[in-house]
Amino acid sequence: MRLTTKGRYAVTALLDLAYHSEKRPVTLTDIAKRQHISLSYLEQLFARLRRAGMVEGVRGPGGGYQLSRDAGQISIADIIAAVDETIDSTRCGGKGNCQNSQPCLTHDLWMGLSDQIRQYLDSISLQDVLQRKNVRQVAERQDKQATTFGLDIPLQRDLMM
């Protein structure tokens, strides 16, 4: 399967956004620092995510981005598709022209794998991932590290008080 950094970073950035935007919008600078993703790359990804209707910008002081719909309504497969990433295990891109313009011997096998991966990622929402204990632990660790390195981000538990 070819899942490039574009798809991985988009999922990571939206998980970060979903975790941190429960109380206030989140800036791309904050996401970039916490996730070690280039700010210019995030800007490109968020332009695509905005066009796909997954995020919306909030202007003004305290502005940034927030999810445009509930985290439970955004699947991981939707995020990957929004940044023009394909979930494909074939060498031919699913076209069936793998061997002399014909399907190869294992074409159906790899197409089946691609379908299984797509169905799996479609069945998992951002909310499903956020509810995992280890994901919240990692997010809290990242907040602590970001605060230590000069990025003033309130911890999620502080926002809930």
C-alpha cells in the first residue's frame, strides 16, 4: 500500500486539531510545533481539508481552525481522500493494466487488500481514535513538551476545568 506522508500528516494534523479544538480554535503554528510538520506543508493540507468541508477557519484574535463537523462524522478514509491520497495496493493504480495492458496474476488479490484497507479506514472516525487511551496520553505528552520548548499551550485537562 502506498500511503504517503501527505495522508499520514493530514490524519495526524486533524487528530491534533480534534483533540485541541474542543474549547478554542487551533493555529497551524501550534499543530506544526506539536507534530513536527512544516507549517507551509500544513497550509497546503488545510487548504484541501477546507475545500473538502472538514475544517473551517476562525478569524480574529484567538482564531485558528476547528472541525466543521463532529469528529465522529469524519472517517480516516475521508481525510485521506480529501488530500488526494489513494488507498491502493496494486502496481497499476487499480486500472488492471499491470501486465501488457492486462491484469496481472495477482491483480485481484491486491485489489481485495485495497478494498479491505479502505473499508477499515472508513469504519474509523476521528472520534474513535481520540477515545483511545494511548492517543490521549501521547497528546498530553506532546502538550507538555511543547510548553517546555516555549509554546504556551494549555493542557487538555486544564481546558476542561
